[in-house]
Amino acid sequence: MGVEVEEYADLSLTVSAPLANNINHKCTAFGGSLYSVSVLSGWGLIYLALEEHQLSGHIVIQESDIKFLKPVASEITAKCSFELKQQCEKFIQMYKRKGIARIRLESRIVFHSETLVIFNGSYVVHR
């Protein structure tokens, strides 16, 4: 797949993968690759948030849905963000207290300001 981290800042993670590694018979990105890159952007965001708080755990995707709005004919770039700093803090505090926490995150694949894919996933972290 060739997934790489592009940027982690301001409660957001952007990851990318080259089209050439993820191309389908229509010369656009394979749907499974779009899904995988989207999941990884959320998984990575949680991983980095835990690491910043000197925490670790098992991160799993519990439930998800994805909308393929338009074909992706360029590098796959997915961005996932915590809605607010409080969302991240509440998630971390729950994990510290109970050893398990759930969070729903949205990831978008955008090209030239146009949203091509919207992914929503529920992630669970447990010890």
C-alpha cells in the first residue's frame, strides 16, 4: 500500500498512499485501499494521542461506514481529526479510569478542496 504519515498537528493526522500501489482496473484507487487508509488515519490518531499521554493499549476498529462520493484518481490522502480538544481529553480520561474507551472519528479523503470519501469509524482501546 505504501502508507506514510504526512502530518500530525493540532489534533489531526494526515496519512497518504500512492495511487500506483493502490490502483484498480479503472485507473482509480481501489475501494479497499481507500477504506484501509481511512481506518489507519483514525487508528494512527488514537495511537499518537495515547503515546502523548504515555499510555498504550490495543486499538481496534469496532464498527465503520464509508461513503465513496467520487473516484479517487490521485494520491490517497486521508485526514482524521478529533472534533475538539475536549473530545480527546474525555477519551483519554475514560481510558485511564476504566482501562477501556470508545470513540467515533471521521476521516475524509479530499482532493483540491473536494471531498471524495467520508469514513466514520468507532474505535475501542483496551488494556
